[in-house]
Amino acid sequence: MKLHPITDIPKNKVTEFFKSHWGSSKMVISSGVFDCSELDGFAVLNDEGDIIGLVTYIIRDHECEIISLNSIEEGKGIGTSLINEIENIVIKNNCKLIKLVTTNDNLLALRFYQKRGFILSRIINNAVEEARKLKPEIPLIGNDGIPIRDEIELIKVLS
């Protein structure tokens, strides 16, 4: 499995990936509004050159925040490889903390991150309601019929 910096992938391909999986390349979370197609990140491509995994991140104040992570083919180690690459970036940049948010309905993500050493650090109640003011296409109902309301922040401290 080969990781590629997203700067090596045609921008229109990255933008289309975000549109098909998130509705747009705009990510609205409690820490800000981000155009994921403009962020640093890494992608995994299949043999046909299609993106099958992608992570974006920012580094500020000696912390790395994962803004988006997608793995299209579950159970093949794509997400884990992307997380491992983020950890390498964090170490190279002398950061000690990785953080991210997911929504209350995303039970698969909560399981995935906790299995990789992330811990729940806070719940941001009604954060998604605020995000919908800037990105109205965020659905009301998410995975397993769970109303999407809150953000859950997870962190991983690296030693």
C-alpha cells in the first residue's frame, strides 16, 4: 500500500472525492471551517488510480488536528496506514498531540480511533447544529438512524 501526498494528486480528483463522500470539500467543525482540498494530507490509490483512502490535517500550536479521514475499502488497513503516517508527521514536527472530532452517530469511527490509542476528551454538545448554519447539507440523521447533534473530540498523546 503506497501513500501519496495529496499535492501529488490532481486537485480536481481530490475535490471530487470530497464532494462524493462529504457533499463538498468544505468541512465545518468546532475548530473552524476548512477546505479539505487545500489542506496537507495523504491518499491511498487503487490500481486504477482512484482514491480509496484519504486523510487531511493541520498543525498549529504544536498539535496536529485530523480534519478528515476516509477509507473506502474497510478492513484492509487503509485507515490505519493513514493514521500511522499522521503519527510520523507529528513526530517530525515535534508535536505531542493528535486530535480530531467525529459526530455522535459515527460509531465505526469511535471504535476505529479508540482501537488505535485515541481517547475521548470532550463532547461538544449541539456543535453540528451550529455547523449546519454554515453547511446546511449536513444531514439531520446519520448512521444507524441516530440524529447527528454533537461532536466528540478524541486525542492521542505521543511520547
